[in-house]
Amino acid sequence: MDILLLHMCTSIDSAPVRRQPLDEYNTPSGVHSVLGQPPPIDAREDGSTILCQRLRCRLNDIECLLNKTKSVQWEFIALPTIPFLEQPVTLMQLRSVGSSVFPDIRFMIISGNEDELFEVTDHHSTGYEAGGLLLMKPIFGPATYVLQLRMDNRNRYDYIISTHYAVVTIIVSGYRF
């Protein structure tokens, strides 16, 4: 992902952080990182979220105006080793920010699912289109998976209106607990 736009990042459990290029972000501990590379494991907690939203483009900046990326979000999930899985387990929910007259949201995993352990599903709930990241197979640790997810909001003519990314780091313990 080559995205260099100004944005505002917010840790869900803290105040907004300063504006900066979109290939960097802040955590409450002050750690900086490049998109797709999570901060050190000890800097984040299970279930914590960092969300970066795009700021307005300058009127004469054509490259910025044509870029459909609206937000980048980082999620951190800790799991035990799961040796038996009878049915898929929902790890997180993905949802569009607002409803649309013609909602057509498409969710996809861009990278990090080489072992095909995860899947993204689409479903509708209360007028909003939503999706879920599912664990489909048993998972063994210790291991770390970094998934890059993409959500495209399309209009009725199938053109992309906006794109949202999520970088999900899943840390699997070697223990079953």
C-alpha cells in the first residue's frame, strides 16, 4: 500500500495524536511504525485499536483527490492455541461507517492469510452492511499473523466510492489456557 496522505490518528482509548504522513502512526506509548508493521508487542494490548482517518485534500492536489482511501485501522488480537475447532469463530466485526442508499460493501483479505486459516464474510445487520473476520481452522502457537484487510464501498454502477484498510495482528500463544 503506497499511501502518503495527511491524517489524524486516534487510539480508541486515548486522545487524537498529531498529524503525520499516513505511513506512520502513534500509539499511547509513543511508538512509530510503518503501515503493515505493527508496533512492538509490548506496546499494545489485546483488543486495542488505532484508527487513522484521512484529512481533506487541497483543491489543486489531484493525486490526493483521486485516492479513495478514507481510513486505516490497526487491531491487535491475542488468542490461545486452538487445537480443535467445530465451527468458525468470529474474531472481529467489520462495519461500514454510514449507511448508503445503494450500499455495496466488499470485504477482502489482501495479505497474511497464506495458511488459509482466516476468512472474511459479508452480512447485513440493522441497515448497515457488515462483515466479520473468521477463524476457519485450528490454530497453533506460538505464532504471529499480520492480516491486511480491505473494505471497498461501491455505488450502484460498481465504482469504488471509498476504501478502508485494517491491519490485524493476531498473536497466538503456545498454550491452550
